[in-house]
Amino acid sequence: MINHKLLCLIILVFGINFMNSQNINYKTLLGIEHNNLVGDTIQLEKNTFIAFQKMKKAALEDGVKIKIVSGFRDFDRQKKIWNSKFKKFTQENKLSEIDAITEIIRYSTIPGTSRHHWGTEIDVIDEDFKDEKNPLISSKYEKGGIFHKLKKWMDKNSTKYGFYLTYDNNPSRKGFEYEPWHYSYVPISKTYLSKFLKINIIDVISKVDIKGKELFNDDFINNYINNNILEINPDLK
């Protein structure tokens, strides 16, 4: 969990609570605290969890075993992912800091901006291949790939249960790379997104130890929001 000092700093930054009938507040949106999670090792927002269980059961009846490999991810976990990649790209791969950031945001979000903070996002594989190393590779979901059967079922059925592909393969879409494994539970995530966009994320970033944050000026953050956060499947907006 996020440490107490950081939480206090963020409270000072905002001073308000973005509450609504679904009990959404800024701590939930940033992955600091989520009071509506269910599940064991992998947790999801309650409504998302219920919808996923229905979808999983239907898929199983068709001979497809859906397994979630990533659901809710808190702020600290996302920060560790970011800082680890930043260190790898700058120290091992010898990229400049801005080039390292550009490489990171092909697939990974800046801490505090991940949709996985909301508990509405799922990364899925076929459980029959649960021991596959490096499963989240696009080609594995295409024809001839080990997850193609799963992908075909999801393409046909996932929207019936409220799950839509988040980063589709529309060639005109900017931002994050195509992720055939990443689905969002739209009935909840749409509301979360609208609330998230009210947050001044640069104020959050300035208070925590995120590598490369010195390059996150207003122009960078505005471009990031427009070209990454908002460059998603139109059905999610």
C-alpha cells in the first residue's frame, strides 16, 4: 500500500473528495485506496468481478478457459514497474531519459494514470497455457497463436458481458500499443475515466519518487493524456 506520508501530501494537493453515488474518490482513481474490491490474489472492482464470473462461466461452456493474469494494480506497484523500466532503459540500454520514457509508455502507464488502478481492467490468457512464459505478446493471440481460440471467443462474446478491448488495433489510434489481452468493464470504467480527467495529475507526480518526472511538464502531461489516456477504443469513452 501507498505510505502515509505520500497520502497526506496528496490530500493536501486536492483537499476535496470526488464522491458520487458509486463511491468514487480520488484515492480510488489514483490506485491509492480502493474500498470496493473483491477477489483473492487478483482483485477486481465488485461489479466487474460479478460480470467477469458470468463471462468466465459462459466461456467455459464453450470450451474456453479464461484466466486473468492482471486485474487491480495499486499505485505503489505501478511505480515499481515504471522505475524498474526506467532504470533498465537508461542504465542497461543506454537510452536518454526522454527516449526511455517514450519506450516505457508504449505499454506502461505513468503511476497514478493506470486504468488498472480502478479494478475495472483485466488482462486475460487461456488457462490451458497458464505456464506460458511472456504470455502477453500480440502474436500469441493471432491465428496460429496459443491464445487465438480465446481471442476469437472474446471478439464474439465479451461485449455481451460489458467487457470491451481497451487498446484496439485501429491503425489510426495513437498512444499505447495494441493489447489484445486487455479488456475494460465499460459500465464502471466510463464513470471512472470521466472522474479521473478532473484530477491535476502533474500535482500528484510532483510529490512522489517517479523516475524521470522532471521531464513531465504541462505540455508533456497534456500530450500524454490526449495521446495515451484518451486514445482508447471509442466505446470506452
